[in-house]
Amino acid sequence: MEVGFPSRAPNHSMTPPEKPAGAARATPQHPKQLDHVIIRFAGDSGDGIQITGGQFTNTTALFGNDLATLPDFPAEIRAPAGTLPGVSGYQIQFASAEVHTPGDRPDVLVAFNPAALKVNLRDVPLNGTIIVNADEFNERNLEKAGYKANPLEDGSLANYRLVKVDITRLTLDCLADMKDLDQKEKKRCKNFFALGLVYWLYQRPMDPTLKTIREKFKKSPVIVDANSRVLKAGYDFGSNTEIFQDVFVVPPATYEPGIYRNISGNEALAIGLVTAATRAGLPLVYGSYPITPASDILHALAKLKNYGVFTFQAEDEIAAVTSAVGAAFAGAIGVTASSGPGIALKGEAIGLAVMTELPLVICDIQRGGPSTGLPTKTEQADLFQALFGRNSESPVAILAPSSPSDCFFLGYEAVRIALKYMVPIFILSDGYLANGAEPWKLPRVEDLAPITVNRRTDPKGFQPYLRDEVTLARPWAWPGTPGLEHRIGGIEKQNVTGNVSYDPENHDLMCRLRAEKVARIVQDVPDLQVVGPASAEILVIGWGSTLGSITQAVEEAQAEGVPVARAHLRHLNPMPANLGDVLRRFRKVIVPEMNLGQLAFVLRGRYLVETVQLNRVQGLPLKVRDIRQTIEEVAQALKGVR
């Protein structure tokens, strides 16, 4: 690839790492081949960390690697620059084989300031590579980060491969002749210098990012020129210095034939909902109030209005959900989304959808709590809230996607189930899935399950709570249909007629019917599949976004001869019909969760099976190494009792 030099040559006045005598340097013509790499970019929010990680991800996807990402946003909206609470991060693992997680520990940390180094250093393994913007390690920034001495000079990083680059100064040198930009505007380009440098280190093409720069900033040619120059300057800096002893390449992965795109969980969820609505031939009405990390669903759906999508940004959570309930009553697919705090506010209106038996889809993009908690950090602690978080007997169906691309399929499935059984249904995603990305093979529409709409148009014999014999779904009678006038609301209904009823026996019957209707969804739930040897004694079972970490941990343990298998739940209410039999086949059942044991509690209560719990509520995805350690401890304990 030919790349141009910046208009002003950068000053490379720095000392590269010593190279062992006689060592052969890998060149772009002969790069060292790796099977996977984990990179983490970290700095202030204003450093463009998410843009940098996103561009590296898009380029890597186009290159053909499999990948998984973990964007990590600061919880404080405007934390002071250079402080620990203001650190933003973006981690990506890319490989020539299947990737299950963004990785536990980064092989390379790119730290834009001392705070980013301090927050992330604990995750870097010994001998890992740390690339720092040396310009930012001044007295003021060191003090903000709580350093008493400069870690670049005091020997505390001696066990790492430290690469010091004057990124800010080199960026300013590159743009010195651009009089239309002030110093602050020029400094904002430094993230592209770092990106270009890492592109060179791992032999990634710059063309996709250059194209994105041209498109994103097309209204400002000077910004296009500046960012493009700096990206190339970072690449050229790596190419024309010996700052790194080697360059590397991770060959493309082998994929099934098909059309792929890089997709995040919230994007996939939005597309899945719209695909289902289009398949059903119904409009989709989305009522929401902005909340992290669910807001991107609104952004994505607002761009799809040509598919019969209506988006409504309400002034509060209650207005948002009741607008969706009203849309469902009127014959549309009603959808609402929030995170845990907003779901709490929606509780009464969700109960209204239970009572009126309307098809409502509730997307809960879980985050750390309670209360405001950790707005930008991930968690999966809303299972109890979805199961029990409403007054009285208020059963709903619950699904939990296991990966960003799985959000598409469960968004589609949620609409299908809601329409077939006339029930409210939860989708329990989380911040990790919502913001994470992976390659997604576009499915063929004809391979998706058909969607039936139980709309009633015949007035003969109509009763609003006359039920289908198989699903117990009541008829969906849209307002304005002659002869189908009826009354629904939050007060208990008489069976069949829908009249207001305070009769004790009727209330008991209706509660049982609503619960039985949700229970009958098991007819559409596939049996739980166990992955592993038939002789396995240990089962690792999880739900939601823990799939990747569980899969990798179990595969590593199996490779070492540990008798372990895995299973994963995507349907949480009702659960698969064979779940009890599966659990009782194993001597030990391990349940890893990003909560304090909610699924484990449910499994013990329903199936009387004791479990080994692995629980973390750190605002981060589960680590593979923690699951591995638990598996090994359980395996050793089983050996001791034989």
C-alpha cells in the first residue's frame, strides 16, 4: 500500500526500545503471524477513544477477521479531563478463528494520558505492550491521576514493553501549516495518529478509515484534510522508525459463505424488531424515554420510518410505555425500551398490558444498579425484576440474547411470541451486548419462522376474552372494526365477556389463565442443548451475555481433559421443558452470572438442584479466567470424593 507523508515531516526525537544484537526485524513484507490479538484504547472521552476503536473494528471486519468488542464509557457525563472517573476505553479481540469474547487482558494498551494508564494497567499481563502518549505525562496530569512520580521514568513499568510516543507533538507538527485550525482543534486529531500507528503495527489498511473521514466530515474539507494527514502520519511514523521491533498480521478467519456486516447489539435488536413487523404486515410503534444504554435503539429505529416504524420520544418512562400499550390496543406492534431504573417506572403499565393481554415488547438493556447505579457499565441483575417486578400475579414471557447478533433473532422472536400468545414479553439484553459488536451473517427472510397475526374481524360469536384452545390467546379486535366493540382496562375482567368483575372465583381463574398462557409458550421453546461429552460430570449453565466467556472457558477446560459441558438459556420464562432433566444429569452445576445469583435462585426454587455460584457485579463482563478457575476447583473437589 502506498501512503503519503505529511506536509511537514514529524520530529522523531525519541529513543526506540533496544533490539537484541543480531535479531531479525519483521518487516511489512515479512510480518510475524499471530492467531489473535487483544487491543485496548484508553483515554479521556474527548480523546476520541470510541471513534478510534470503532474505526479499528470496522477495518478489521472488512479485513476478514472474526472479532468481539467491549466499549467502556465513563459513568460521569463530564468528569474533569485527565481524572480517573473520566477514562473511556475500547477493547477489541480479533483473530483468524472464532472469537467468543473481547478478551480478559489486552496484549496492547494504548494509553492517551496517565489516568488511562493507571485505570487499565492492572489488566495488562506482564511483558504486554503499552503505547503511551508521552506528551501527556506532565506534572499536572500525573497529579490528577494520583501519581507521585512519573511511571514512564521511575522503573515501575520495567516488566512491560513500554513504547513512548510524542503523539500530541507529532500531530501538531503534522498540521503546523494548517492556519485554519487552532491548537485545540489540531490536538483533537491525535487519536487518528495513534490509530494509524496501530494500523501499521498490525498491517491494517487505511482506506476504509480515510473513506469514513471523507464522508463524516464532508461539510468541512479542512477537517477531512487534517484527520487524513494525521492518520497517514501515524502509519508512516511506524513505518519509518524502529519504534517497534516487529510488525504483525492476523490472517482473515474462515466464514461460511454469505453476506456479512459488522453490527452492535442495539442495532441488531432494532433490525430484528422491524423485520418481524414487516413480516407480520403491521406498523411498529416505539415509545421510549432516552436512557443509557438503551437510547441507540431509538436512534436506529428513527432511521427506519420507511418500513412503517413510528418513533415517539416521550417526556417520561410512564408516557413511553403507555403509548406503546395504546399502540398495541390499536393494532400495532407496541415496543418500549429502557434500563432497570426506567423499567421500574414502567411496572404498572406493564401490568396493564398483562391484564389487557396485549402484545407488548419490553426491551430492558440492563446496567449496573440499584437506582442510578453505574449508568454506562454492564450487568445482568434485572432477571428478578422481569420475573417478579410488578404488583400481584403478573406473568410475562422473558427472552435473553446471548451475543450482539443474537439480539436480532430474539427481537424477531419476541414479536412472534407476543403476537401468537397475546402477551407482554421482555428482552433482557445488557450494556455489553448493546454496545459490543461482531460480524453478523445476514439471514434469509425465508429461513425465519413465520409470524401469524390473530386479528379478529368476524363479529359473529365475538367475546374479548374468548381464548384459543392451544395458546389461550384472546382475540385481537382492533378499534373501528364493526361489531367488535369491547371494553378493556386495568380492573379485573370476567372470563370470556371481559366485563368488570370483582368475583373471587373469577379473579382466581383469570390469574391462573394468564399464568397458564405464558407457561404454554413452552410449546415454542426448543429443548435445551448440552454441548460437551456425554461423560461430563460438570455442567456450566448461563444466560444472556455470559455465553462467550462460558464457551471459551469450557472449551479450554475440555482441551485439558476436564469432564465439563455447557448449556445456555435464551428463554427464561418459560424455560425449556427438558431443563430439569438436564440439570439432574450432572454431579455439579456451575452458574456464572453478572449478579449475586438470580438464575441460581430460580433453578434451585423450580428444580431443587443445588448449584455452584460464580457471581460478579463489577460493571464488566465475566472473565474467562474466573470461570476456568471455578471449573477447576469443582473438578478437583469431585476427584476428592470419588
